[in-house]
Amino acid sequence: MVKIAINGFGRIGRSILRAALQRENIHIVAINDVQNWEILSYLLEHDSTHGLLPFAPTYANNTLTLNKSGIPPIATLNCNSKEKLNFAAFGADVVIESSGQFLDAKSLEHHCQKGIKRVILSASPTDNMPMFALGVNEHSYKGEQIFSNASCTANALAPLCKVIAQTFGIDMMSFCITHSYTNEQSLLDSVYPNDKRRSRAAAQNIIPTSTGATSTLKRLLPELEGKVEGHCVRVPVSNVLLLDITFMLSSPTSTKALNECIIHASQNEMKGIIDIDVKEGVSSDFIGNPHSVIFVPDLSYVLNGTMARVMAWCDNEWGYANRVLDIAQLCTQANKA
């Protein structure tokens, strides 16, 4: 049994708990958030994107109880001081940091000082802490106490890039992420530091902006250094992103061979990581898909043998939440070994 505590109960934190409720070998023992727990428990049950939680939660006496057999009560905290936060007191082995407030190893060391064995940052870090993504470089995990599970976009990009790089080689690549809006944007025009376009109303505009996925991708796949650039477009949907990637390949291929290599990987080394869209879906069809990325074969093509374009979907909340739990299980098993 993996005993996990969550710091930060926003979109990702609540998705992680919802995903954990579907796994028998994971127990969420405690959650910390500075917001009102009556409202947080309501948002856990009533989610506009992922639907009504079938296990109605009740909140009382700093405890969240879920109406599901075998799920012990979860301690809830309103601690706004990291020095006073002690998840080890609740029996946690792993802390998932999803508050968005602590993005470097130094700011997370206090968990380990109190006895936590592993701290997983559910975002790209601002320092050089180790970073792992399932299906990409998890084999290089060597028992690090504090590490990042990268970003949702990097978890979607990297598996496809790894398969293509290993099969055909990548000389250059460029990508555009069509991304759902997020809570850090505003419903109405409002000042956003250092980004005029992102200051505009999220639900009314298609908003070109930057992405940290480029630098994160190069850290996960160092062989892409100097070969990749990308940007992002925020659009008025609440969830799911669409990758549009163009590759200049080292070895010539065909559209058929390109598709076959990705489909083969999805059934073998990337099983559970890469899924295949065979029903010509649109964004809402992929809400709740637990894979890191869903490749779309009918939208890929190869020109002149070496220029390839691929498209793929990702539920940037649910898919990522499942990868965080997978990596938590992996590091716990490594610790026992």
C-alpha cells in the first residue's frame, strides 16, 4: 500500500484523489490546502469537467470521508506554513506537491526533514531537480528523494518523440499545443504579468502564448537539445489539449510506416502511455482518458520521405493525474528494493 499526502487541492490535486479512488493499492492519508474545506469537498464531488463523484464525500472535524467501502477517512489541513506542515505525522510515505507554490528542491526539503521518503512535484521545476516521465526516462530513477514528474504537456509530447527518435531519428521538430484554458487565466480582460495576450478573456479568445514544454522536453530527451521549439495556443475549452508536431526525420519513411511504429509502441513498450484514436474523436471525447497521449493516425502524414506531421490528444488533468500516481508507485517500489 502506497500512502500519499497531497499539498494543494486544486484541479490536479482533486484529479489525483479521484484517480486514487480507482486504485486498491494507493491510500491518500492527508491533504493540505489553504482554502475552505467545505467548498473544497463540494468541488471534489461536483466537477464540471469530470462529472459527479460517485462516492459522495462528507467533511467534518478536519476529516474528509468518502462513501466507498475500504476507503479510510482522509485528514484535511489548512496549514499555510511549510515549516509547520508535517505529513509524516499522518503516516505518509510520499508527498505530491501540487499547490503550484513550491517549484524547486530547496522549498520542498522540509518534507524530507520530517521523515517523508519521496516528494513528487506535479509541475516542471524552476531548478535542476531530477525529472522523470513514465515511458520516457523512468528507468534512470535512482532513488532520488525529491523529483518532478514534469508537466502534462511534456508527458504527452515526450513518449511520441521518443518512439519517433528511436525509429527514424529527429533532425529538427516544431510543435504547437492547442491547450484548454486554466485557472491562472482570467474570465474577463485583466492584467497578466509579462504577457499581453494572456491578459485577455480566456473564454472569448484564441490566445497565442509561450510554453515551458520546450525546455522540459529537452531535459527528458537530451538528444533533442538544439533541435526543438514550440509554442502554445489557449482556447475556450475547459480540458484536453491537442498536439500538432512537425518533424524533420533523419531517415526517410512513409505515412504508413510512421503510423505503424507508433501503434506498435502503444501495444508494447508504451502500453498504457500511448493510446490510439480510431474513432475520429474531438476534444470532449478524450475527457477521462488515462493515457499520457492519444495518437491520431488519420491526421498524420509524411512529405518527401523526411517531413512528418503528427497530431495527438491528451486529457491534461486526468491523464497527468494517473501518471503522477504511477510514478509514486514506481518510486515506492524502488525504495523497497
